[in-house]
Amino acid sequence: METKYRHTQYGALMFIVFLITGILIAVVALKILAEDRVPSAILMLGVYLLGLLMFYSLTVEISEEKLKFWFGIGIIQKTIALSEIQSTKEVENPWYYFWGIKVIPGGWFYAIAPGIAVEIELRDGRIIQLGTNQPKQLNQAIEQKSKPNPASTVRG
């Protein structure tokens, strides 16, 4: 299936948080290794690296029939049929939404950085907000693909 829109966003603030956390974890891991507790150090570093791989980016992709988005290497991902989309709009979220995956009134929030999101209202009333640094392009790509094409409508 041909991709009509694809964008990967990397969170600069998320990078700084992961960098600081990584330095602190490395210091603690060295102390733990000095105490000859190798399995504990490996577990701690493994959990950190898994978190880093899972949340270093957010990619949104739109094809002919679906919207798909995933964090990092794709362990956390979601696919929505474009036919399920009722409407979209740009929204500015409160500062405390920040980043990550959160339950919000009416649905879910997914973002890699604070700021503007595209709110997608599904036909069943649920809401999904996708944080993005390309809100106009994402909104336009969803709107173009989720609306029926009048040229393909059968008349008769």
C-alpha cells in the first residue's frame, strides 16, 4: 500500500531527559558493578535502553486506507482505518500533557514533545490526539484521505 504522508518527530527535550537519565544510570551501574552485582547492573541498563528504543521518536504514516503511528522501534503502535475518522482539528494542549501516552477526556494522547497536537475524532465519539511539529500537514493529509472522493462515487 502506497504511503501518502510519513513524518518522524524526535523530541529534543526527551533527548535531554534521556541523556541526563543515562548519565545517572551509568554512574549508579558503575557503583553496582564495583560491588560485584553484575545482574542488577545489566537489568538496570537493559530497562533504560529499552525505554530509549521505545520512546526516542514518534512516526505518523498515512496510506490510502489507514493512519498508523508508533513510538521508537514500534513496540507501541496503533492503526486506525481512515473510514473511522469523523473530523480533525489542531489543538493546543495544557502544559501538563507534555509527552508520552496519556488518558485524556474522551480518549488518548500520544506525543514525543510538548506543543500542538492534531485531535482526531472517530465516528464512535472517541478522541485521539497526536502531538506533532507538522500540525497543518498532518491535519491536511488526514482530511484529504478520510473524505470520500467524489470522482469515485458511483452515480446512477
